[in-house]
Amino acid sequence: MSKLLQNNFLQWFRTTAWIEGVSYLMLGFTMILKYKYDMPLPNYIVGMAHGFLFMAYVILLAVVHFKYQWSWQKSFLAFVASLVPFGTFWADHKLFKPSN
């Protein structure tokens, strides 16, 4: 597989990770709207988007794991990062940069 196509997989993954991280933070904000101000609709919309983005993140993580031959430890850290607020931002900075 060409180097350009491999970099595109990694770029798609990094972009998805960033958007998934933002949606996770937005979900926290919409939880406040839902429970404090009785506005459930924003939480429903953001929750659905976040769920879709999380699934895309996990699928792309599997693709990148095999295409780049990432270690199981690195892939596990990338998965755990998606479960922690701000985790995907940390992972993008520490784990997802393409090696030169």
C-alpha cells in the first residue's frame, strides 16, 4: 500500500479522534442542560453523534493498528484514551503522530 494512502488512514483517524474528543466534552455540557435546565434534546443529539463518532474511532483504530503494525499496548492506550475526557487530545499529541 502506498505511503500516501497509509498517511490518509492515519489522518482520518486523528481527525476522528479530535472530533470524538470534542463531542465527549460537549456531552458533558449537554448533561448539565438536560438535568439542571430540563432540556433533553441537545443531550440526545450530541449523544447520538458521540456514539457514532466513538464507533468510527474504534473501527479506525483497528484499521490503523493493522496498517501501521502498532503494538497492542499502543492500541490499548489509544482505546483507553477515548474513554477519558481530554484523552484523545493527549493521545493525538503523544501517540498518533506519524513517525518520520
